[in-house]
Amino acid sequence: MASLTAFQPSTPKRDAIIMAVFAAVVLTAPIWLTPIGASYPDLLQRFAIFGIFAIGFNILFGLTGYLSFGHAAFLGVGSYAAVWMFKLLTMNVLVAIAFGVLVTALFSIVIGYVCLRRSGIYFSILTLAFAQMSYNMAYSVLTPITNGETALILETADPRIIDRALLGDAKEALPSPSLFGLELTGYAAFYFCAVVLILAFWVSLRIFRSPFGLKLLAIKSNQNRMIYTGYNTRPYLLVAFVISGMYAGLAGSLMAITDPLAGAERMQWTASGEVVLMTILGGAGTLIGPLLGAGIIKYFENIFSAVGKTQLSELFAFLPDGLNEALVGLMSLFVGEGWHLTLGVLFMLVVIFLPGGLMEGIKRLTDWAKSRRQGGETVGDGAAHQPSE
Amino acid sequence: MNKGKTFTRRTMLKGTAIAGAAMAAPTVFTRGAWAQDFRNDPGDSSTVTLGFNVPQTGPYAEEGKDELRAYQLAVKHLNGEGDGGLLNTMKPLSLKGNGILGKKVEYVTGDTQTKSDAARASAKRMIERDGVVMVTGGSSSGVAVAVQSLCQEMGVIFMAGLTHANDTTGKDRRRYGFRHFFNAHMSAAALGPVLEAEMGKERRSYMLTADYNWGWSVEGSMTEVTEKIGWETVNQVRTPLGAGDFSQYITPVLDSGADVLVLIHYGKDMVDSLTQAVQFGLRDKQVNGKDFQVVVPLYSRLMAQGAGKNVAGIYGSTNWHWSLQDEGTQAFVKSFGQEYGFPPSQAAHTCYVQALLYANAVEATGTFYPVEVIKFLEGFEFDGMGNGPTLYRAEDHQCFKPVLVVKGNENPTSQFDLLEVVNEVPTEQITYPHDLYAGDLGPYEV
């Protein structure tokens, strides 16, 4: 576990390779996800968006060890801000993203300033309280801004000042979010999210490799020692918190771009819990882990939840009747409405056997393969380890 | 470090170039294809897929499960299996019982979780991945409005399930959205005279409202009607959806001086709040020298079943009830009962009818092209579906048909015989001008 999250010096060349492979994998996702039935724009967009969310969360949790239980609030704030930009100014997504991230940054400065006065469980509870407060306010006193349960949606009668000034009066139909005239729907929206994800990943990589990242890791390993060596840790923590909040705001505005609607549900504590699960499932403190976790959870939520008895019986049709029925009966507990159960079991298995998340599993596999290649010898010193990315 | 930067930048450039090319490719294909074609055209395929998007979890899950049963039954009947149900009584009828336009009907399901976000995600999955020609279902107006506007953007017809807010076919009406279910305005218009006759002109009402577009719209319509009778509104309190415990909202009712409680809750929320209201002794109270009364504007048998004996003597309105004696109702109750062993709820009924209406419109126009189907449904008049003669109004895609005022049965004869129909309010009494709630349907072609 420790070796997973330790500061890992890397060469620029290796980082460039990581970036190139990463970009290639993300951009070809529509192709390699087809066999598992996950290659349709909406789910692809979700993979990218929650990937960004988890990467951002990991900057706070993975590097500093501060477990925020209220990150969904930033996601929601980003969404609301972006939709308001669509309503008031323009359908151009860059404006929406800029405003969404800006508002989230301000919001996270306020929340971070208060919450970071405590650490450990108290910090978690404070962030949870703030997020739940935002959620309840979105449903009650803030309904003029959030439109409550009905969710904030676009209307033909919205002002859209800039669009109207430039393009004249709007058409009869509702406009879609666009990037200078290119309508961002379907695959176009996915590729846009994918490019943003690659950029976000690159920034996160730079942070992991930077002296700033090292200081954050030092705070995680022993904050007192940091303080004794003369560092004031709070500004570093606050910056990490704000960056992580901005990532969430970015993910939130992307959610509003791919689907111009903002509902308060995405601020609920379950949504905050989800990103914690994603990060832990994939491997906290690793670069790729949170992305893996996000992908797996979203895959379960969207694909497993839609599998029914009929698909199962088709799958096991080759088996004899009695066995087929028994197997379908057993398996149907784990699909459809039971997808939470499957996820729960998987999560338990990972936490018990691979405390470092799926990335630890991958690392163990590569180590094992390497030791086999070297004729049973154990791999040399720590520096020779394949870093977890 | 320097070297690293140039490398990374070059990689970034490459990545962006690839992304740019990839972004352009799909738009080139779809743009040209749009004019001739429409989304999810089944073409020469031997099957056609419908999307059933219903709440399977959350406060309206019971309704959602019954909706799904109805849809599965509708698919059977469309494919010529079973006893044919309402295919035997619907007039005019184009369906032949061999699927839709000779294509076998298949379906996919999704869970809306009674959340706008989740409902849109599962509707998108159906449209983008499963290639459905029509999305239907839902048991909440928040969800209906959200999915309806998504379907408009996607160019896929949405046949709304149970949604009762005025907004669905009022402020938020859409060209691609259709609603068979009645709405808050109709409920209030139907309930008004009955409440006046049963409870008199001098009443003080207290409203507990589910805090989303449906609740707001029922609250508005009920206030308007009751104040016209001469009632006074003491207070209107908004409660969150799925609260579970409503005691903190019910205690203040006792001291407010109100003598009527209007419970604008639905599904499990209504079961919870009504049960708690009865437990708090509201029904046995005398206020201002009158018996304390409870009114539930949108009633359903499923809710009555959940609340048990507590519903006795409580007034409300429904879209349809299984005990009606017309030909259509009897045919539907019979085939639903044979399939599942109990009578259908109003949610099941409206969903079943919506699925058939869509299929019939496609069969009649001879194409799945949504624009033609929409034009056929606009102003479509039909009968024999359990509600008597019904009109799909062209201007707002709202169905107009009689509304039932019901009362909780004091002496039920079975576990399903929980509501008795007090009055079948004729269509004329509940009709309103289509521009009363201003809205814009939007274009045919998207």
C-alpha cells in the first residue's frame, strides 16, 4: 500500500509515453467498449465525466489523505452554474465551463477554509454536512435558482443574451450546447469530454510529479513532522481542496453540457459516497485507479441494472434445463435491480484482498510476471518496481 | 524538464488532432442522413423495440412495477398473444394483432429511480444503444417533463405514463410528448362540486404539498377551486419527496384551526402521510364544530391498499378505476387479472392504453416516421379504452375524457375493493382552453 502512494520520480519520457497511451485508449474507447455493450454516447460521456470527477477527488484524497464526503456538492454547483450560463448568455460550452469552474472554485474556497480547520473524521463529517446542506437548500430556499425537484431545464424563452445578439432570435427548437457552431451531442459530445479528460489527466500527472504534490504526500504521511520542519500546511491543503473542487465543478459543467439539465439529486450524499467508492475501488493515490473505479461503477449502474431474466436465459441457453433455470435464478439476484449487490460484493472483495484497490491487483500481477521472467528471483529494490501507473 | 514539456506538448497536439478528426467524422455522417431518415428507423428489421422507462426503486416504485406489468401485457396483445385485451374493444382500430406494421414488438426496460437525472440517463440508453422507436412510462411529473424534453431533442416519441402536473401538457408541453392521464386542473374541477356538496361552503383548508412541479400544480389548482367555493386556505406547506416521516408536518395541522387537510402526496409518500395523519387522530377530531376531513386530490388503488383502513371516507379523484362497468374496462381487467391474479391500477391502465395508442397510430399511418405518427395522434378521437369517448387535443397533446371522483370504501368486500366511484364527471365540466397554461409545442422536425 505504502509503495503505491509513495512519491515516484519519473522521467519526462515515461510521462510522455503514459500520456500518449492514455490519450489513445480514451479516444478509441468507442471501439474497444463495443464488445461489452458499453459503446453508446451517453455512457461514454459518463465514463469521461466521472473519470474527471474521480481524478479530481484523488488529488485531495489520494495525495493528502483528507477524505471529503461532500464532493458531490461541487458537482452540483458546477452543473447549476453551467446551465445558468446556457440560459442567460450563450450555448457556447466554453463559457459554461469557465463559469462553472469559477463558481465552484469560489464555493470550495469558502467550504475548504472552514472544513480544513479539522482533520480526519471531523473533516469528513464537516464536508458531509456542507454537502447535505447544499442539497437541502437546493430543494427548499434556493428553488428560485435550482427549480427544486423539477430540475433546472432550458426553455425556448430563455434570454441567451449573447446568442440572440449574434444570431438574432432563436429558432423554434431548443438549441443544443455547441462549440463555436459545432453541436455537442452524441459522439461529438463524447470526444469533447474525452479531450477534456485527457487535459485533466495531464494536469493531475503534473501535480503528482511536482514538488507541490510531494508536499501533499508529506502531509499525508505525517502532518506534524511537516509543521515542525517549518511548513504551514494549511495553504497547501486549501489549494489541493480547491483544485479538487474545481475538477468536480468541471465534471459538473460537462454533465450539463452533455445533458442540459441540472437536478439536485447529483448533490446528494450518495453521489458523494459514489466518488469515494470509485477512488477506493480503483486505488486511491494512483493516477489511473480512480478512472478505473469510475468506469466500473458507471458500467454496473448502466449495463448490469438493465440486464433481465430473459437475457440471462439466452446466455445460459446451452445448459440443460434444470441447471439453466437454477443458474438464471441465482444470477438474477445480481443483475437488474440487484446491481447494487454485485457492486457491494466486488467492493468488499477488493477492500479485503486488495486494500490498494484494483491498481494493487494489477501491480501484483505485473510483479509476479516479472519475477517469473527473471527466473523466480524477487525483483530488486523499490526503485526498480514498475510504478503503479 | 524542458525536454519533457516538448514531448508532452507534441503528444497533446497529436491527441487533439486525432480528436478533431474523430469529432468531425460522426457529424459528417449524421448530418446528411438526417433529412431523409429519422432516428432509430426499424427499416427492414423483423422486430421493433419499445422503451419502458418506469420507477423500479424510490417512493413511486409500486406504481412503476404495475406499469411494467401493463406494458408486458400490451406487448403480448400487440403480438397477438393472450386474449387481445383492449384490441377487442378499441374504436377506431388499425392494429391487426401481428405486431406493429408486421414487425414483432420487443421491449427494453429502465429504472427512472423517480429522479430526473437517472430517468434521462436510462432513456438515453434506450434511444442510443437499444434503438427504441418510442419511450413511455414514468410515475412522476418531474421525470415526465425531463424525459419529454429529452425525447423532443432526440426526435423520439414519448408517451407519458402517470403524470398529473399541469406543466406536462401546459408550460412544458412538447411536440414529441403525449399524455393520456388527466391532470391537476381536471382533478380540482371535478372535486370542487363534490367537496362543496359534502363539506359545505365554509371550510378552512391546510395543504401539505410534495415539493416539485406536480405538487405545485395541484396546490395551485386546488386552491383556486376551493377558494371559489368560499373555503379559506390556512396554510400551504411544502414537503420533500420521499420524506418517510411526516409527523413534523402533521402536528402543526392540529393547532392551525383548519378543518380540512388536503394531502398532495402520491405513492409511498401519501401512504405514509395519510397513515400518520390518521394515527395522530385527525379523522376523529371536531374543529370549528365540524368533522375534520382529509382530501387526497390524486388517489389510486395502490395507495389505498398501502394505507389500508385509513382511507375510509376520504375523497379524491382518479383517472380510471377497475370497477367501472364499460366494455373496455371489463376487457382490460379480465386479461390483466388472468395474467397476474389481481386487478390493474390506474397507472397500469394509462400505460397500457398509451402503448396501444402509439402502436395504433403507427399502424394507421403505415410508418414509424415520428412526424406522421404525431400528426395522426393530434386530434385523434377514440373510444372503448375504459374512459369513454376520448380526444387527444392537438394543441397541447392532452387527452380529454371523464374524470372519476372516488371515496375510500367504508366497508370493503375484498382487498381490492377499496375505492368507490362517487361521481363520473363529464368531459365538458373539466375541459379548459388550451392556452390557459401557456406553452409551446416546438417543431415537428428536429
